[in-house]
Amino acid sequence: MKITFHGAAQTVTGSQHLIEVNGLRILLDCGLYQGRRSEAREINRELPFDCSTIDAMILSHAHIDHSGNIPNLVRNGFNGDVICTFATRDLCSAMLRDSGHIQERDAEYVNRKRKKRGEAPIDPIYTEEDAVKSLQYFLSIGYDRPYRLAPGITVTFKDAGHMLGSAIVILDIEDEDEKRNVRLVFSGDLGRTNIPIIRDPSIINEADVLIMESTYGGRRHPANEELTDELQQVVEATWRRDGKVIIPSFAVGRTQQLVYMLNTLCHDKKLPDLDVYVDSPLAVNVTDIFRLHPEAFDKETLDYLTQKDPDGDVFGFQRLRYIRHVEDSKALNFLREPAIIISASGMMEHGRILHHLKNNIEDDANTILVVGWQAPHTLGRRIVDEEPRVRIFGEEYSLRAQVVVMNAFSGHADHDELIEWVGKFEASKPQHIFLVHGELEAATDLKASLRNDLGYQNVEIPERGQSFKV
């Protein structure tokens, strides 16, 4: 069996791992790479394999850095099944169309500049139409339901606890060349325990090969129990300054988590007298999809929904308003009273959040509340680093608003949680571990703990394009 790591190798984006076994080529994830615009475009446009030779694709979850290049995969000749959970398929229906729209808008923006320089126009990586076409290739299976992918190869999904529908992928393989049975486990993105809405990550007790994320290697998150109190304190402090809380948030998962927590604060009468706006058409659509999948909710959320929530909706309360239309979004620019505005994108590179930042970043009464990891070279990272001046829509603005970073909102397990999860492989310990989806420093820290604390010696941190035979 051969594994080639085409993405999320020594970085936290663009997940793509190719498994070659029994004459088949199986792709784990097909995500978009996010980073410098020119570099990202080149990496995303030119997939590093012949798409027509991929027999099947297994998708761990719907986040764009894992799913976002599926339309390009199909556009370039892939004709197999994209296997995922039911919730992941529904989320991709909204997210991939939105991504296609962004690709088209980005190409239009670049082409305006190229036209002024007398250069030929470029095509988008894929279009919204391409995204819609790709959806016909999706095949959904439930958690804990083994599916025969091919003779001698079975795939099973376990809950990864990272976002709605996220899965740990288990491939049970009868390796014809080596005449042995191999269990390959791909962690996908592992979540944290005791976070709102979704269940805790499943425990897996046996594997021969482990491909594992390392996003927060070497770092520890604050306790989840402190999260709601910290959110309340940030909101109240901003309200007392008569300011607004601007929250750049990923439309999928993070926005729903924030809404759930603000819901509980509101019903516990701990939220100041202010309105909450979710200004993202994608987040609105995704929240509707969340409502369709209570089978993925944890017990606490189901209990709150059925026993405690007076509105009967964990994603809605009286002070909350979802914004779809552009006119309503523009009207938020004229708000003079305190408010909370949650808007996409989470890394502040696209979408309506740019307008809210432009209109609020130079007022020191306001707070920019960062609740997710910010990739290098993004506007979000520059704001987290508190650069005194930042560019938005090509114009410079002074960063005067307060910047608060709350890492506890992360949907990723931290260093100790990752080590604890690996420590549960008791029936059969993996003989090969590959650390992906992490910056080199994070993966190196995690590798050291896997060796020193758990005794694993065969731990690799692959480079992009590097192959291994196992």
C-alpha cells in the first residue's frame, strides 16, 4: 500500500491524501489550499494527479479546506463516488456552491486588474455550476455503518466531534500484494470534548496505520467551562463602551456554536440589552441544515432543546436576527447602538465581514472578537498580530478597535487531547503514524510527545508530494 500526501502536509490547509492499494486509487479529502492568493490559485487549479484515475473519494467533513476542490476534481475527469456522512453531503450542497461563487468573483476581481495591465483574463478554478454538478457524485452513509467500497476494502465512519457530520475514517483493507489485513485510520479533524451541539470524538482502539491531524500540537486550549463566561465578559465590556462586537466567524460550525452560547446567555438573562445579527447567507442556509440533523447533536443540546429552551430552537432567540439580503446587510453600517455582528468569512478574506471591518475597525469602542485560527498572510492573521494599519478592499485603515482572541472556541483538539486520543489505541497500536494538518512546529511538538510519552517511534511528518509504502 502506498500513501502520497498531496495537501495539508506541514500546513493546516488543502487536505488531500492518496491511497493506492489493490490496484485502486482512493483519495482522502480534496480540499482547497488557503494562503497567498497567487500561490493558492496555482496549487488549487493544478491538481497533482490524474483525476480520471481516482476510483473513489472519501470525505471526512465539509469544511472547505477538506472539501473545497471537489468540483475541480469532477471537472477534470473524476467519475467515482464521493463518500461521506449525510450531514456532510447536505452542508457541501450549500458550501460548495458558495465556494464556486467566490471563485467566480475572485476571477472577476483579478481580471479587472489584468485588463488594465493589458494581460489575458484568467478563468475561475471552478464555477458555481461546476459545484452543483459535483453534488451528483456524493454517496452518503451513516456513522457506524460499514460500507463495502470494493472487494476487500470496507469504510466505516466514526464521529470526529469536530463539526456537524465530521468523521474519523476507518479503512479495513485486505492487502492483496502483502497478503495481510490492514486497518488504516484517518482522524480527519478531531474535535474537543464537551463543546456545544456536537458529540465528543469517538474512541478508536485499533489501527495499523494512522493519519492524524496536528493543528494544535504543542498548544493547550483554555477550559471549555470558561468559554461562555469569557464571551459574556467581552460582550459586556464592549456594551459599556457603547461599541459593537464584530465577530468574523466560519459560517459552518463556529457560527452555530456562537449562536447556541448567546442563546443560553440570553435565556439566563446574562446578555446585555443589545441585538445579535448573523450576517451571512451561507451561515443562514447552514443553520437550516443543522436543524435537519438532530441525530448528530450531543445529549446536552437535545436536552436543552426539549426541556429548557423556551423558544424551542437552539439556533434562535428573540434578540437574534438572521440577515440574508444585501440591503439589510448594508443597513447594519448605520447602526449607532451596541450590537453583536457575526459574519463570514472566518479568516476575513471574503464576504460581508470585510464591510463590517471597514466600517468599525477605526473605532476604539468596538471589539473584533477572533474565534478561529487565522492562516498566515490573511487579513485575519494581520489583525490578530495587531498590525497598526491593514488593507481592506485595497484601502488602508488604522486598527483602533480592541482585538480579543478566544482560542477556546477552536473545533480542534489541543495537544493534550490529541495525545489522550492516541493513547486509547489499546487493542492494536498503529505501526505507522503520519502527522498532517499542522504547521511544522506543531507537528514536531506532537511527534516528540508521541515518542516520549506513548513510545511511538515510527512517526513521520510528510512533506507535500511525499510518498510512503506501508
